[in-house]
Amino acid sequence: MIENIQKHFLHYLVYLIIFGGGLLLIFFTRGNNSLQVLSLLGIAGLYFMWAMVHHHVNHRLHPQIVVEYGLIILLGMILALFLFSI
């Protein structure tokens, strides 16, 4: 596990920046539901794009992976919208 983190450190750092920045953006836009939804969509889009880059560079990018990430993002969006009561 640690070797995997060291090998893909840049990729994990980008994920951390995407989610950390996204959470800050959601926090600072509280009270404005439209901006929070746009923030969630932006986070989801960046996560999807970076995941495709990561799999293209380091692994084989298959249609199943694209579908899997799409479903995970959809589930995450539904959960986030429910938790934030947007």
C-alpha cells in the first residue's frame, strides 16, 4: 500500500487538492444552494477527468472503468445532495 502511494503520489495529491478545495468551496458558499450544487458538479467533473487521466497513464483505460467511475460519482452526488439538503 505504501509503495502504491509513493508511486502515485502526484495523482493522490491532485485528488486531495480537488476534494479539499471543493469542500472549502462548499463551506464558503453555504446558504447559496445553487452555488453549492455547481461546486459539487465541478468537484465531480474534476474527479472524473483526473481519474481518467490516472487510468490512461498508469493502467489500461477500459469502458468498464469509465462506467464504474460514473456510477460512483452519481452515488456520491446523490449522497452529498441528501446530506447537504440541497
